Amino acid sequence: MKNESKGNLNQIANNYLFVDLETGGLYADKHSILQIAAIFTDLDFNIQSYFMSYVNPHPELKVTKEALLINQLKWEDLVKAPSESAVALALHHFASMPGQKARFAGYNCQFDLEFLSLMWKRQNVLSVPYQVPWLDLYAAAKSKLGNNSGLPNFKLVSVANHFGINVSGAHDALQDLFMTIEIAKLLKAMPDNPHKDRGIDVEAAKFSLLVEEAVAEICDNTTNIISNKSSS
């Protein structure tokens, strides 16, 4: 999937929409979505509202045993969850509530966007409820922290541990988003890494700039699965 704006850069986003998925495997064309979480934040990464639902596995897609183990999910619980079509409708409704498309954000966004793209296609949704280019905190962490950080890798849990963020509940989509947003706040406050690896890919460097510059630039039937923090 290409990081294309398709004209969306002409729109000024007032929010970020952080999205994370737990899936039945690594391949969007083969494996089912098992859980979807989404969080609206303002441009300073303050949480405004959030959404979460488990998903009844799509009958034409696979779920591996390894994925269930990693995500600590049980098949018998998933088959009681809402269908993909119901969750897609609820997510679209939630993401459309501000009346203006927020900028998509997350950790390793391309993975989630590939699954979402095929989900929208299966549900005949022609207009996605968010803007790209996206804000990818995985790439921003690579650029900000660099290869001299001592991290074994730049996976979400590794970076969260580096910052002293609580990682209990990792591999739950909503908990992973809470971790991602805390990382976003800390990365935004950091200066650029003067010793960052000059071999870092162009995309990572671009997303590092988004952490700082995009903030300045862009400075019911679903009741059971939508939680609005402002009303709690």
C-alpha cells in the first residue's frame, strides 16, 4: 500500500484517529481481523474518545493457532462477537463523528491499513473515514531514537519498555493504542537525534517530521462497543 494523500493534504485535520488491529495472521488477503480499536486524540495526543470491538472471524478467511495464542483470544469467545460487517459499520460511524476526517495514526500503520483496505472493499465502502498520509509512530521511533538507543528492535513493547511505559495487556488492540499514544507524546517532546543512522530509510525520516511538523500544520446501535470518554 502506498502512502498517498489523493488530495487529502489540502484538508486540515483537527484530530488524529489512532487505529490498531489484532488479526488471525500476517496476510490481509488470507487472515481475518479479530479485534479493532480506535482512539481520537487532539493534535497534542490527548485522548478524546475511543472505540473497541472484537470481530467474529470472517468465514472466508483464516485464523491461525499462533495468532490466537499471541493475542490471548479464544475461538469460542470470538464466534460470539459481532460480524465484520457490523463492526465495520460501527467503526465507520465512530470515525465519522467529528464531521471531518482525522489523520490516520498508529504503530506500523501499513499493516493495519492493508487489512482495513480489504475490509472496506468487502463491505463496499467507497470512502474511508480518515486521511492519509498517516502518522506512523514505529517509523518515528526509529528515526528519533536511532540505532544507538540500545533497543533490540523497534517493536511497540520494546519502545514502550524503553520509555518506562506499562506494557501489561500488550497485544490487546486498545491497550496497544494507549501505549502508542504515550509513545507519541514522548517522541514529540524529544529533540531530533543528531546521531541517527544516516542509512535510515526515507519513509522513517518523513514520519519523524510528521511527529513535529504535522501537529503544527494540521496543528445508537453501536452503544455497546463505542465508549466516549467525555461522557464517562
